[in-house]
Amino acid sequence: MIEQIWKRNDGSSIHIEVKSSPTIYQNQRAELLLLVDISSRKKFQTVLQKSRERYQLLIQNSIDTIAVIHDHKWVFMNESGIKLFEAEHYDKLIGKDIFHQIHSCDQQKVKKSLTRIIERTSDSEIVTMSCHTFKHRLIYTEMVCIPTTFFGETAVQIILRDISERKQTEELMLRSEKLSIAGQLAAGIAHEIRNPLTAIKGFLQLIKPKTKDRDQYFEIVFSELSRIEIILSELLMLAKPQQTASMQTLDLKKIISEVTALLETQANLNGILMNTSDIEEDLLVNGDQNQLKQVFINLIKNAVESMPDGGKVDIMAKAERDGILVTIRDEGVGIPESVMKRIGEPFLTTKEKGTGLGLMVTFNILENHNGRIRVDSQPEKGTVFHIMFPAK
Ligand code: ADP
Ligand code: MG
């Protein structure tokens, strides 16, 4: 059986399928030919081929990652997927275990969804999961799974989308919500507690025994009271920036040296050296003196507290092209990943006597001063806070 193009009498061509078989005709060996006009079938095939190509192009150029998973391996992946996973080549993914890419926390969840699709107990599944890229980045993705076939076997077609940005925005919104609620609460509560506290403190002073034997209890009570006062004043700070900030032109060098003088004793006791030799002269910012001091106190205190066995805190400040950069660097324990993710949240602390408000207040004040803050930290190596003030 062969396919041929024949010519009609009018010159037009025609696709013919020719079937031939030997036969006997008038006692002679002959050939029996069967001619079938397959023009329309041919035409249909080309249309099909074209539409297949178009479909492939569509998948290949889709912005979303489209892939096929068979037996927990990638068997197909489009261009976007290669980009998403930052793979050098298709070979890095095709034929490889999908769980290499999926974060261990999400593997069980993904496995279950895939099983439901393969067993056809579900027509489609949506899973969110974190994935590792080949450049060791963690991305947050949303995956839609639907059943498909791969060489006759059940497989799963997926559409994967990077929603890291969306997640970040959500987290940011959540955080700013928390911040403003904490700020409102703080202002209210702090005032309410402060007044009775003053009364308690005053009367305690009055009934403080003259004899020595009970003195230690009173000392504990007073030290606990002053701890409450510290927490209250930090809380009040939160509500303050908008209200009583009195902006003026300030010399950063002066502010920082006043702060370090204040913290000198605590630092010395802990065997810590504060190095302020890299602070340029005449760095002027617009701000509230007390609030900016609070920022440096909080950051330097954290630096000091991160080095229980002593060390060095470098405080540097210099003029840059687009502002003034202050850097506070310690050689302390570093900020653990779990804290780093939530840094600046209220009541987030790893210290036995911490309040978890210092950084939140700091971030808040800087925001009100149009400053920016960034933190880099390495466990056991130390932490660096970079603060950028707008140029005056
Ligand atoms: P607190 O000091 O009362 O714990 P902060 O808001 O000042 O509250 O800090 C929150 C947490 O961030 C700290 O408990 C600590 O785990 C971490 N942290 C902040 N600064 C540093 C630093 N320089 N080195 C290590 N950890 C830090
Ligand atoms: Mg602190």
C-alpha cells in the first residue's frame, strides 16, 4: 500500500492511496489496483499537525510552568519551568526525582495530592509548596495538578506559579497590621498601667523596713518594678513617633557619642569594646533627638547582648551618594533563621529577660524618619545593621 500524488485530467493533483494485489485476469497474471482518494484525509492531517504545533508552542512559551510528572519524576517541562528552577539545561530536571526540588516540609503534602490524582479520586488539586532552585534559592509556589497520560500510563500534568512575591506582600501586610495594633494597644495599656504603678512604687518606698533582714525581698520587688517601667516606656515609644516628634537638624556623631557614653559601663562590664573611630564629622540628619538616640541604644544594646563572652562592636557612619549610612556590626551569636524571618515583630525575643520590643520600636522610628534599615547576620559570626538616612 502506498500513497501517491496523481494528476487529474484537468491538471489538479490528488492524493491517492494505492493498494495493489496480484490476481489472474483472462488467465494471465495481473495486478488488482484499488485507488482511494485521500485528499480530504491529507488535508485534515495537515490541519491536525499545525494545531499540534501551535499547541506545543503555546505550552512551551507559557509564562506559567507547565510540566508532566510520571512516577514522581519530571518527564516534561516547558521553558518557563527551566527558568523557574534556574536549571542550566533540561537534563538537570527531565527524568529526575521531583522531590529534589520540593522542600522537605511540603513533600508529604505533594505526595498525597499526586496520589489522589493518579488514583483518580480527585480531578484536580491545588498545592502550595516551597521549592529549591538550582541556585539554592527558596521560592514559594502554587501548583495545580490534573490527570494526563504519558505513553499510555496515568501521569500528572501540573501548572506551577511562583507566588513568592504575593506571599511576601501578604506577610508585609500582616506585619504592618500587627504593628499598628500593637502600637494602639501599647499607648492605651502603658498609660493605664503607669499610673497605678507610680502609686505602688511610692507606697512601697514608704513601708520599706528600716531593718536589713527583709531588704532582699524589697530589692526584688523594686527591680521587677523597674523592669515593668522599662517595658512600659518602650511601649510608649511605639505610640510616640507620630505624636511628639520634634524634628531638628542633628549631628549624628554627637548623638552616637552620647549614646555610647551611656552604654559604656554595661559594655565594659561585659568585656566589650565599642569602636567609634570610623564616624565621619558633620553628618547632619533631620530628626527627633530622643528617638534617634533610642534607635542607637536599641541596636547597640542588642549588639552588646549578643556577645556574652565579650568582643567588639564597630559603629561606623559615613556620607554616601544618596544619604548617610550608619553601620553597627557585632561579633556575636548571630540571629537564627527563625527569628530573622519575623524580625521586628512585637514580643519576638530569644532572651530570658528580653521584651522583644526594641527592634520594633527601632524600625518604627526609622520609618518615621524616612530611613531604611537592613540586617545581615551569620550564626556564630555576627550581625550587621545598616541604616540609611536620607540626605538632608
Ligand atoms: P530584645 O532585645 O528585648 O530581645 P529586640 O527587639 O531588641 O528585643 O530583639 C529581638 C531579637 O532579635 C532578640 O531577642 C535577638 O534574638 C535578635 N537580635 C537582635 N539584634 C541582634 C544582634 N545584634 N545579634 C543577635 N541577635 C539579635
Ligand atoms: Mg533589644
